[in-house]
Amino acid sequence: MKEGTGAPADRKRAQGFILGQIDSIQWPADPPDPAPARRVGVGDKVYVYDFESREIITRVVVGAEPDWNKDEVSRDSPTGYALLGAREGEEREVSLPGQEPNRIRIVLIVDA
């Protein structure tokens, strides 16, 4: 049978059948929006990869006197300033006085 030789009523019926089948498909629901990415805040434990030396685990604290034995860094220090507000996977630069800027990557943020 040549294309286009069918009766118009047959084509309309076939088209209606196909559209009905498409309408009956149970499409999956859209996935929910992912939770907004966490940002580093005061008190969070942060796993940081330092591109120049090694991985660092630190906690951002308030005040100018962090406890180095507990791997704390002051939010007012250059490192703390670079960490605050960063998201997991984000890279930042830390500028220490008298040194070249150092690149770090936030690997994981753990709740306080």
C-alpha cells in the first residue's frame, strides 16, 4: 500500500488512538529540588584540601585565640575569613601576610 492512500477517517482514528495512548502514560513526577548547599559557618568542622601542603581538618571559631591543639582557626584570621560562607567543592584563596596566595578546596562541612 502506498503512503497517503488510506482514507482520511482511518488516519484520524489512528492519530486519535496514538494520542490517547500518549495521554495514558504515567510520567514520573519531577524530582524535588535539591537542598540548598551548606555554607561554612562558625563552629563547623571543615575538611579542607590545601593544594600546597595536604588535607587539613579544622573548626572555625569565634575570637582571636583559637586552640591549635583542637585544629581551630579564628573566623577573623585570613584562613577563617576565606572559609566562612564557602560551599562544599568550592575553591578559595587564602592570602597570608608576606606570602603568595594559597589555593584551598572545601571538601566536607560537618555540623557543629
